[in-house]
Amino acid sequence: MFPQQGMSPEERRITRLYRSLSPADRATLLAFGEFLAQRYIEASERPVRREPEPIERPTDETVVAALKRLRRVYAMLDRGVLLHEASSLMSAHVLQGRPAVKVIDELESLFARHYTAYREAGDS
């Protein structure tokens, strides 16, 4: 059986796109796919309300690594809620060439803003 038999047209398309990317862009695509998949976590599997667990930001951090780090720091946040804004920032970096440092700064602000809203919702 050929590897692409039984795949939907969308699966074949993503496979073609993946194969056309550089190794770095492949890693970005995979990280973003993992981020998208996280929105389907069952509510019962989500972490209990807790405080962020700070992880120091490396000086040479990539956008993908920053996204993974911030997901660990703010594990209590619903990733689905963050999806739209985080995907816009990721796209600005990958497709428009925005500098990683600026995108990471904005990702940190995004997660912090959502954490503040999360805390305020819990206090009401």
C-alpha cells in the first residue's frame, strides 16, 4: 500500500506542504500543529487552578521554543482561547519575517494578559 492511500485531500496537501519546507520551517509547522491539537484537551484533563511556574527566557530562544515554554509556564490557561492571537503572531514571524525577539515579547504579553483575565474570572 502506498503511504498516501487512504489519506484525505487535506492530509495529502499538508504532507506536500511539509515536504516543501526547510527543516526549521518543518519544526515550526509541527510545533504549531501541536499547539492547535491542544485545544481539544478534555476539561477534566486540564490542570487545576494554579500560579504560573516561571521558566527563564533563554537569550537565543526561537518563537517555537517560546510558545512551548509559555504553554508550560501558563499550563492552567485554555489554549483554545489563545489560539487566534498566538497563530497571528506565529504567522507574522514565519510568513512576514517579524523578528523573533519582538514576536516572543508579544507572546509573553499575550499569555500574561490571558492569565490576568483567568485570575479575575476566578475571583468573581
